[in-house]
Amino acid sequence: MPNLAVIPGDGIGPEVVAEALKVLDAVEHAFRPGIRIERFPYGADHYLATGVTLPAEQMRRLGTDFDAILVGALGDPRVPRNEHARDILLGMRFQLDLYVNERPARLFDERLTPLKGKRVDDIDLVIFRENTEGLYVSVGGTFKEGTADEITIAEELNTRRGVERIVRYAFEWARAHEKRHVTMADKANAIPAHALWRRVFEQVGSEYAEVQRETRYVDAMAMDLVRTPEQFQVIVTGNLFGDILSDLASILVGGLGLAPSANRHPGRVAMFEPVHGSAPPLAGKDVANPMAAILSLGMMLDTLGHGSAAATIERATRSAIEEGMTTPDLGGNKGTRAVGDWIAERVRRV
Ligand SMILES: NC(=O)c1ccc[n+]([C@@H]2O[C@H](COP(=O)([O-])OP(=O)(O)OC[C@H]3O[C@@H](n4cnc5c(N)ncnc54)[C@H](O)[C@@H]3O)[C@@H](O)[C@H]2O)c1
């Protein structure tokens, strides 16, 4: 029986996770995957009450005792510099070495894109963001903080091994999903260290003769994602650029409320979470869109070998959009719970 760890987290995290778990309950009814759930309390409230972010022993258990982790969101204005979120979220990515951050962006309904004249088939891409290196490694520091002479340095870390494994993952994924085109985004014209990405992309890509490869500077790529999203199928890039491009891609298909993601390392526990954050102003108001969390659950089920349950969740979500069963961010007037109930009911009736 698969073991699932659930970390609802902060802000709207617990609300959207509650809806995802409602849908999982419906999946249990319809498909019987027999998933055992264990909830973890880690987040801002727990940190403020106990000073504990995510204990080392529990981090170890997440890596050894579970098949999947479902996370809501982490981030709370009461916590200085969001240190708990860094510890928990980046802690899981780094310590469990989940080097692949997979962020798909698919247009479910033409009405959801802000782009003029784009059809459903025009936007169907996936971003593979390197998840364990880059500018997120906290190498650097601040000197003379708060003075006129303040100096702050953040180093960008790129290792041959780290670049190669994410680039290879993107090409393998393209091959397995019959995609013919992989694009890499970097800034090699201004950041000489990015030549490493170009060399590795060329070397690894040459092993996949059936897949075309193309390199882009990230600034031009951002522009073209808006102008001609149909030219992109699979994008591979570093940690920071992937973070930014995936928010941009999400708005092309309806926004953060619809953007799911997976954090992976083949053969190890995988972590699934909506791309969005804890959206503090929306918390507790029953207005947050639960679809990103529900679609993240779908990615999890697919990973655990329950592809038909995942496909059913996606179909139910598409139907909810078609029938206007949506929260205000997608133009509807339904609440978080009503959308979750509707999708769960659809799944249950399969
Ligand atoms: N993976 C994560 O846990 C994660 C990701 C990003 C930000 N954060 C944290 O979340 C907090 C808020 O950050 P932010 O405001 O930059 O990003 P955010 O994703 O929380 O919100 C950005 C915008 O999108 C909207 N939005 C987000 N999720 C939505 C949903 N499900 N339904 C409807 N609208 C939604 C918000 O209202 C806001 O306008 C910060 O503490 C930040 O550090 C966490």
C-alpha cells in the first residue's frame, strides 16, 4: 500500500489540501488505490509555537517511509524572512535531492488564456526546472548589514552532474512522451558560467536524435512564451529561471490557481504541490482555487501507477471549468469547498 505524507502548511495551503484529500477520498471509492495517509503539522503556526521547522528525524522518515508527499504551501508574514518555509520546502528539495521540478502548463479552455487568438492546442508545455542548485543554495552572505556600505553576495552554483541529470531527465521525458522539441533557457551571453549548460545540453541532446534541441536566452524566451507559446513543448532550465518562467507559463493557461507541480528524483519519494504560494490575503475566505492542488494530486496518482484515476481527475477538472464551477480567479463565483465537492463527486461517480 502506498504511503502518503501530507503537509498542508500555511495560508490557503490547508484549504486547498483539504479539497485535494476530498478528491483522494473519491478516488479511493472509485479506484481503490489503498493509499495510507499521515499528516504532518509543520508550518508557520507550529514553528511560532515550538520553534521547530521540520525535525531531522521526520525529514529522514519522509525520505524512507513514504512514496509521496503532498504539500499545500508555505509562507507566513508573521515569520521573519520566512525561515520556516525555507527550512521545510527547500529542505525537502535539497535534502531529499528532488532535483526535478516538473511544472506543466496546458490550456484546458480557450477562455482561460489572456492571449488573443490562442486555441487549446496552442499551449501545452512542460517546464523542467533544476531544483537543487543555482541561486537557491544560500552560498554567500551579507556584510555591514544596514549600513551605507552594505555588501550582499549570492553565488549561483552549477555542477556538471547537476546540470547533466536535469537535462537528461528532460530529454528522457520528451522521448517517453513522444515530444519532438526540447528548448533550454539560459543567459550564457551575460553569464559565462552558463556555457556549462550549453555544452551539456549539446552533448546529452545529441544522444536523442529524434528530439530537436534549441537554446534560448531566457529574456527572449520570456517574450516568445507570450508571443508564440505553440513553439514550446519541453523546456529545461536552471532554478531561478524555471521559477520565473513557470509563473509566466501558468498565467497563459489560467493562472497559479491551476498550476500543479512535482518534485522528483527517480526511484525516491516524490513531492507534489501547487505552484502557488500561501496567498495570505485569500486565507480563510473560501475563495482560493483548489484545482492546482487537485491536479497535483493527479500527478501523484499517475506517478504511483494510477493513471486512470489521474485522467479522471483531469477530466473532472476540465468539466468543472467548462460548466463554470470555478473560483473567482477563473471568473466564477464558487467557493473553494464547492469546487472541491463538485470535482470529488464527479470522480466518485466514475
Ligand atoms: N511553494 C510554496 O509554498 C510557495 C510558492 C510561492 C510563494 N510562497 C510563499 O507564499 C507567500 C505569498 O507569496 P506570493 O503572494 O508571492 O505568491 P502566491 O502564489 O501566494 O500569490 C500570488 C498571487 O496569486 C494569487 N493566488 C495564488 N494562489 C491562488 C489560488 N489557489 N487561487 C486563487 N488565487 C491564487 C494570489 O492571490 C496572489 O494574487 C509568501 O510567503 C511566499 O514566500 C510559497
